[in-house]
Amino acid sequence: MKPAGVVCIKICIVLLFLISACHQGVMDIQTIENETAPNLIFIIADDLGYADVGFNGSIEIPTPNIDRIAHEGVKFTNGYVSYPVCGPSRAGLITGRYQGRFGFSRNPLFAPNDPNMGLPIAEETLAEYLQKADYSCAALGKWHLGAHPSQRPLVQGFDDFFGFLTGGHRYFPEEWTLADEYEVTSQYDAYKTKLLRNNDRIEETEYLTDALSREAANYVEEYKNNPFFLYLAYNAPHAPLQATEKYLQRFAHIKDLKRQTYAAMVSAMDDGVGRVLDKLDALHLAQNTIVVFISDNGGLHKIKADNGPLRGDKGDLYEGGTRVPFAMRWPKQIAAKTVFVHPVITLDIFATMVGAQKRSVKTKNELDGVDLLPFIQDAKEGRPHGELYWRKFDQQRYSVRQGDIKLVDDGDGAQYFDLSQDVSEINSLIQERKKETVKMKGDHEEWLSHLIDPIFQGLRHDSIYNALHPDRFKRPQ
Ligand code: CA
């Protein structure tokens, strides 16, 4: 070939390369613009202690998989729930709103014939919101937001459900002896019902925590081609304390049998979280999947949970009741090893998902949470929240957190703590800070004016409710 021909071919090759590169660049921009919004896996532990995860310092119970969420993303050292027991806490986090706004201020009773015992239909769940953004949504595990057919997961925004409707459940399949909710004869009897897959009762053979993990990994696989939301609500380590030999033998050195079993249950859950994270890795979905891990309330001392230096436990408005293990991973947006010290609350996850949408999708109701991403990324300086509020209606107890200051009356009279100096809430400064106390109490009262009274009776009213509703568990005709 003549030299001129060679040059011509070379020029053509270079031109082709440039066109290709340019085209690729355009494609890249288009890909970014068209990229789907992030997936969400919201993992909820039940009654887990603040200090019972590795990322909050646990040595006794290794949680290497749960720790990955914190270490590869952000650890919230001041992460709160909106209520110190299961039901109201879940009603808050799934609506992104203080649950007192819609009267969900008690732990609901299991009452499958009562359409008012649970989450009001007028509320929009995170799943209903994400369905409007074309997400596939699955709920796994504990529901506890209403057992009446009008309140179950499939009519609250979820495409799929695998789990149980009650506030807790037994863990061994051989103990699931009740065919359905209408064979239940008492509140805690409901812990023995067979599991539900969507609307059908099924036979399941695995230890409950393992079954939930298996199903979660399967849903990641099933939903992989579409934005998805998995609400993975483990009931571990909520009572009853039950674990298989596989997990118990990891803690044979712990002599206290309750603590040993508790540790085994947490370890089972940690294995399950690992299965889900591994599945994300295998499908190359990890980068754009938000994984959140929380406990629905503080650890319960009675089951040997450890809240570290925090005062009190489940049910309390002291920090041990409301401050929980809280971590979030989103590799595409959040730098690994981030530690966020300002107060955040589980209500923020809904708002963060709204902020993460690539197109505007409006929420039905006003949210109380805040999009955390700009704060985590430092784009917004300061604290996400001016104040956070809690109320226990029946007990007439309350608390407010403003900055590092906490005003709390948890049955011991009003107390004022500076958590930056006194995380254990020992030294009340109420006498020295009367002016500040009046201001915070006033703010709390203003917040109360936006709440309504409870719309249903709760666990503490079980016998009263039974007397009023003799057909409580009766099979509908
Ligand atoms: Ca709980």
C-alpha cells in the first residue's frame, strides 16, 4: 500500500475512534440522566440494644455483616426512633410522620376483625409512595400495623409479603400450629400462626430468621431489573428467646442462657444481612442500593439487651428507649466510614427517598422527616432537625431534644440534661436552666397541638378490649 493510503486509513481509524468516544460520552451522560433512582433495603431489628452491634462497640456479639452497612456508609451515633415500642415506631418510619398525627400512639392489639386497629388508610406508606415512582415493593417479617384485611401489606403499597401480622412470633416452624388468625384465642397465641405469603398461609420449614433472610435475597434477585424497596422487618431478637444450635454454639462461652440465646439470635440476623449484601454484590446492585439498618426501639433489658451507657430500655423516653443502632450505606453517594453525630430520626428515611428520586413524585401527606443526604455529604451545614419530640399519651410522659439538650419527663418529673456531657442522663440541670426549660416545654406543647388522641386501644387494654369485642377472633361469615 502507498504511504498516502496508509495515512488515510490511519486518519479514518482515528476519526472512527473519536466518533466512538464522543458517542460513548453522550451515552454516558444519557445513562446518568436516565439512571434509575436508588433501591432501598430497610432492615429493622426488633428490641436490639444500642451496644449490641459491632459498629457501636459490641465485642461479645460480633456483627460483621451489619457492621459493613456502617463502615461502608454512615454510622449515626444519635439515631432515634419516634416511639420506644414497636407498633408506633413502625407507623412513624413507614409514613415518615410522627405517628401521633394520626392517632397511632399505642402498641396495637392483634384484632383481625377490627378495621380501626392499625394504620389508617388515609396515611401514605413509603411503599405506596415508591409504587408511584414505579418501584417494586416487598414486606418481609413483622407487620404489626394492622391485621384486618384492609390494613395488610398488600393494600398498603406492597406487591409481595412474606411474614406475619402480629407484634411478634415464635421462631421454630414446629410451633406454628394455628392455621390462620381465626384460630387464635388470645393476644400472644397469635405468635403461633403459620406464616403468610401474600394472602396465603404456607408451610415453612426454616428457623424464622433464616427464612426471612432467604426470602429477602430471593426478592433482590426477582426485582433486580426494576427499582425496588425491601422492607425487611426481622422480629429478632424480640421475645421469645429462641435460637437454633447452629447459632447457639457460637456463644457457648456465654454462661447466662438468656444472653447466650439473645446473642445467637442477633448473630442469625447478622448472617441474614450478609446474605442480602452478598446478593447485591453478586448482581452488581450495591452501588445504587440504599441499605438502612435500625432497631425499632431501644434494647429490652429483660431479654438481656445491652444499651451501653444509655439510661433505660424499651418503653422509656430516656435514651435507652429511643436511641438505636442506626446506619445507612449508599456507596454511590455516601463516603465510607462517615460518622454523623447530629440527631436523626427514622422518619428521615422516607424524606431521603423522596429526595433521591430522579423525577418529581409528590407525597400525599406532609412529612416530618428530612432528606439526610445533603447533610451527610456536607452540602448543607448544620443539623437536620431543630428539635425532635416524643410523647407517651397514656402515661403523660414526654421528651424534647434540641441540639445536645434534652428535656424529659419519664415519670420522674421534668429533667434537663446536656447529652454532650452526660449521655447517661444522670445529672439533671433543671434548677439551673428554668428559662430554657420553659421554652422547650412550650415548643413541645406547640408540637402536641398537631397530634390527635389515640384512635385505638393498645396492649395494656387487652382485657377491656376483649370484654367489648367478644367476637374478636371469630372467623367472618
Ligand atoms: Ca420492638
